[in-house]
Amino acid sequence: MNFLNLIFAALAFLSFALLLWQWLAAKKFPLHKRIAELTFAPAISILKPLKGCDETTPESLQSWFKQDYSGQIQILFGVADENDPACKIVNKLIAENPGRDAQLVVCAIPPGANAKVSKLARLEKSARHEFILTSDADVRVTPDFLASFVAPLRDEKTGLVNCFYRLANPATTAMHWEAIAVNADFWSMVLQSRTLKSLNFALGAAILLRRKNLEEIGGFASVANCLADDYQLGNRIFKNGHHIALCPVVVECWDAPMNWRDVWKHQLRWARTIRVCQPLPYFFSILSNSTLWPLLWLIASFISEKTFCAPLTAVAFLLVRIVLEQNLQRQFTPERKLVSPFWLVPVKDLLQVALWMNAFAGHTIEWRGRQMKLRRDGTLEMVGAEGFEPPTNSV
């Protein structure tokens, strides 16, 4: 038991060190910083693939019409079916914003498992401008977003710009649990990873790139069978020798209320996607679980130790984990009412262990009631004739 106690103690100290590293990496990043100079304003084509809608959709789409940007903007909305309920919303917004160059495009979905990317491939043909921006339907932005987002592309060495996203309306306890994963852990872990190597993938809430760089990798059609299309776009552009920039402006993702079952499916889909994209880092990610290892050390020390030194240290690690997690949320989400309660932090970490194990236990994912098989190379095996709509926040 003493040997097991030492193992848990070592893993607890390791996870604590990784936690501090993660927090420091996040602290140094100029989060939410806007640019001061706005002379670089190239024409941009914005591609918005849509399927269905909810009560948050109109305002999210409207935010793209309200951009305070001096360059030309073309907005293309893509749907697979002219009877899609999103069409009514888009047509209304186009009528209310006659000064905007906006169009609704009904996309014939070509062969390919990822219907979202199939729409992007069709919209790509209608995009008139050299700079192309893709964004998910649930993404909401501030009026100054484009001006800040395009700034890194002033450097010709930069091939793609992306940004972090936050869950903006956690309406249920389950969504608050997921919000901890996104609004505290995910963005800070990306920055932690960036201290070791350059960013070599993209985050899909909003992606901006040059048409020529997109054409170099075969356009959107080249990733039409991939689940993590955002990851693949960034990775392929990076492998072509281009820099991936991370804009400090954070966008918001607005979703309809979800229960525990919905959130679990979403998180499991995300976990299996990351496992396929980055198998080795994902396997070792369990070492950074700074609730699991101190808790196991605490249990082991109560069984085998006669002093309170080890238990007190383990408890201190757990408390620091909660404090830093709350701090990361507040950095990322200035609105205090959106910060998830502290007691969900250890709950999230322990459920993350179950997710980590489940990520290796199967190859199927579910989205909108459809089962899809995820191959080892990150591509999807189609079921039926209709393509697959991936999760809004793929990585």
C-alpha cells in the first residue's frame, strides 16, 4: 500500500504542476484584446452553413449583419433544403438589412459524410472575395469582431486565423458542467500546449483564411469526409508551411437548453474526435486531471498513513484546483452569472475520467439521432444517403 500511496502522491504533484502551468499560460495570453489600428480591411466572404434553428438563431445570425467593418462583406448562408426552418430567418434578416451583400443558397449535398463541409464546398464556389471566413450557425459576435479577426492576416506568413469560443447561455446544470470544460479547461489547455509547439490545428467556431491557401489543400471538398473538419483545415494549412494565428477576441456560442443525456453525447463525441486527431496527447491527458489523483492520494493516505501531512496536502491541491478553475472561468467569461458553481469542478473532473475511458471504448458517435462510425484516420463512415452534420464546436 505504501508503494501505491507513493504513486498516487507523485501523480497528484504532477497534476498540480500541470494545473499551475496551464493557469500561467492562460494568464499571459492577451484575452479579449482588441486591435487599435483599423486600416487593414480586405473584402471578406462569410460562409454560414445552416441546418434547423432554435430561439437563439435569429440574434446570432443578425450579429454578422451588424459588423462595424470598413471593407466589403459578402454573407452566404447555405442550407440543404429550401424548406429548412432557418430559411425563413435568413430571408427576414436579408430583407431587414438591404445594405448588406447577403444571399441564401440551397446547396445540393455532394457525396461526402460531412454535410456541413459539403455546404461549405458549395458556398466556396459563390464566394467572390480572396478572404473567406467560415462560422457555425450558433456563433454570435460583437460589432468590432471582423476588424480584430482579420488583423493577423496582414502578415503573409499567416495562413489561417481562429479564435476561442465560450458557451454563453448555460441554461441547465448539465450545460454548466460542460461550460467548465469549455470556458475554463479547453482554452487554457490550448494555450498550455502552445508553450511547447506552434498551433497546428484550428478551432471551428470561426475560421478566416485566404482563398489561395484553401485551394492549396484542395478546398473544403478535401475534408468533406472528416468529422473534425476544423482541425484538418488548420493542420493541412500548417503542414503547407503557414502560421496558424490565434485571435484574442472570444466569440459566443448560443445553444438551446440541453439535459445531461444531450451534454454527455456531445462530450463523448468531442472526446472521441480528439482521441482520433491526437491519440497520444489524449491518452496522456488523464495525467492532468487535478481532482482524480489528489483524491486517490487522499484515500490511500487515510488507509496507510498515520500522519496528516499527506491528506492535508491532497486537500490543498483539490482546493487550489477549484480556485484556479473559477479564476479561469472569470478570465474567459466576464459575466459573473455565467460562471459555473464551484462544486461542479470536481464533478466535471471525475466525469471526465469516465469520458476518457469511453473515448477508447468505441468508434461510434451520435449527432441529431444518427449513428456514425469514426474511422482511425478521422473520417466518417456514412449511414444512409444524407450527410452528417458535425457538432457546432468540433476541434
